Amino acid sequence: MTAIKHALQRDIFTPNDERLLSIVNVCKAGKKKKNCFLCATVTTERPVQVKVVKVKKSDKGDFYKRQIAWALRDLAVVDAKDAIKENPEFDLHFEKIYKWVASSTAEKNAFISCIWKLNQRYLRKKIDFVNVSSQLLEESVPSGENQSVTGGDEEVVDEYQELNAREEQDIEIMMEGCEYAISNAEAFAEKLSRELQVLDGANIQSIMASEKQVNILMKLLDEALKEVDQIELKLSSYEEMLQSVKEQMDQISESNHLIHLSNTNNVKLLSEIEFLVNHMDLAKGHIKALQEGDLASSRGIEACTNAADALLQCMNVALRPGHDMLLAVKQQQQRFSDLRELFARRLASHLNNVFVQQGHDQSSTLAQHSVELTLPNHHPFHRDLLRYAKLMEWLKSTDYGKYEGLTKNYMDYLSRLYEREIKDFFEVAKIKMTGTTKESKKFGKLRHISSNNSKTS
């Protein structure tokens, strides 16, 4: 069995970085005896993987092949069939139940013992062992400090250790250098022992001779450790400095952000103020013209017209959102409204006076035109009123009530004037047609009386 185990380790498990721990020669229960081997293995690399591998001998040659492998964590139950009597049969419960018959009870017990140790170490007692002798499990637990988990299977793991290629080559060279290495093993072993003693002595002498160098090396290591400590202190101080610089840079960055934000807000605020000043600022000259401007002279009328247009533009400016909530804007709008109201009253009052004066004007009566017998014209009156055309348009757009009142007053006064002139026209025409002087004198007296009545009215 040892030779088979060595062959399986070399041919099947070593190439897969696995180590063979236990092996049992089995066949399936109730069938023709086709022998195979169940092997308990662990991987040599971490994390360790524990497997149960079925290995079968090839029908065409003298070599073994790996047939199937189960992970040990998939093993649920190990049933030994009988805990009292010796019985080579046992069951392994994986995804299904596999029934086996071992070639001997000893191999079966050894394999189950190995499975129990691996379960203790890697699976933390996950597998259930049924019908297994407690004596067998106790024998698997070495005496000592809880070696059931650590010590027992380490012994199994270290039971076999294969030579590497260099070790095999060194042994072959050594055996070729000794002719009796195979024929006389005792002499070969004695020779190896003597050479080993010589090497041990040389090693001891070399160690003693190098003690001084070792002491020097230790001193250098101590000095190096001190230098490392100093460097760590310097690095710590540098790290603190860098942390302080980082905090200061963060503060500077935040301050720059706030300054940039403040500048941006100032620029926007200045833009809004410039907009309000440019569009809602009425010149002092315009204000004075609206309050005190001479509406009788051409220059005064022109100044008032320009001031009224400027006031209208300021009042009709399209404010941006939020401007109407500013106190200064509200005050300026109220000031504009007061100026508009004041100027509208002044304009209406002045034009009413002009209408009254024109309606009672006797400078161009029908007596002056009695020779020609024609109605007098009022072109001077019209030219005088044309100067107020733009102001009337402004009044119409800003205060339609006053505009409508002025229009009505103008029509009333002018209609009275025209009615009087037409009446005089027909009286003069009647006198001319009769040709009597007496009636003419009477007409003159009547005209004088009517003139006095007009002045009193």
C-alpha cells in the first residue's frame, strides 16, 4: 500500500499541488469487485481545500487516473455500519449515498479516522459520524492541549514529504561518488555521518569566528534603528506642518471664494443701480420746468414739452423683477406722479385762461370788417394754440380726464365767439341792405351795449 500511495502522490496529486493524507482500497457494495481507491487530500496552497478523490487503475496500462472528486464540506454523514463488530462496509453521504466495501477493516478505520481529523480541523465538526466506535475517535485524539484539532492532522499531513528535484539530484550525485552506496548501506551511512560531523564542526568554528562581525552588525542595526526613530520624528513634524499648511490653504481658498462671490454681487448691484439711475433720474432743469416753467413763451413751452416727455419716459420704464419693492424706487415713482399731477394742473389752468381770453377777445370784431362784410378770421389764435399741441398729446396720454375737460371748455368758448360773430354778421348785413343811417346808429349803440355785457359776463 505504501508503494501505491507513493505512486499516486507522484503521478496524480503532486502535479495538482495536493498532498495525499490517507488511502483506502474499496469497491462498490453489491456489485462485481472493481477495485478503486478513495483518497483524502489537502491542497498545499492556502486557503486549504480538503477533498475526497476517487482514483481508478486504467484498464489499458499500469497507471492510475483521477475519476471523481468531492469537496469534504459536501460530505454530510459517515456511516461505519457497526460500531461494535468489525465490518469493512461504510457509507459516505454526499449529494447521494455511496456504499463502499474496504479491502480490510484496518484501512477503513484509518480512512475514517483521517476524515474525522480533517473535519475537526477545517470544518469545525460539521460532518456526522454514525456507527463509529468512540474508541476509534479517541485514538484519533492525541493527549495534550486540544491537539484534536491541530496536532492530530498535522501528523497526518507531515506523514509524507516528497523530495524536490534538487534534493533527488544531490542524492544521485552522492551515491555515484560512493561505489558501495547500494551494496553496503551501513558503510555509506557511516561515511555520511562522519562527513556531517566534519561539516558541523566547520559550521561551529565559522559561527565562533563570525561572532565579532555579528556584534558589529548588531551595533549597526541599533544605530540604524535610532536613525529610523529620528527620521520618523522628523516625518511626523513635517506631516504636522503640511497639515497646518493644508488648513491655511483651505481657509484661503474659502476666503477667495467669498471675495469672488462678494465682487460678483457688487458688480450685479452696480449694474442694477446704474440701470435705475439712467432710467429713473429726472434732470433738475426738467423738474424746474415742470414746476415753474413759463407756458406763455415759446422757449418756456419747448422746455416744458421736453420735461414732460422726459417725465413720461421715466414713468414708463420697464422695471426688472424686484425693483418695485425698493423703497427708493417707490419714492421716485411717487415723486414722478406728484410732478405729473402738478404739471397737468398748471397746463390745464393755463390753457383754460387762454381759451377764456380768446373767447372774449374783441380785437377783430365785425365792425372792423363792416366795409367788406366778411367774418373775421382767427389765424393768430390758432397759431398760438398750435404751440401746445405736443403738450396736449402728453396730457391726453397721462391724464385723459383733464384733456377731455380742456377740449370741452375750448369748444364752449369758441362756439360762443362764433355765435356772436355770426349774429353780428347778420345784423350788419341787414343794416347794409336797408341803408338807413338811423338803424346804423342804433346798431352802433346795440353793439356798444352788447360789448359791455360781454365784459361784465
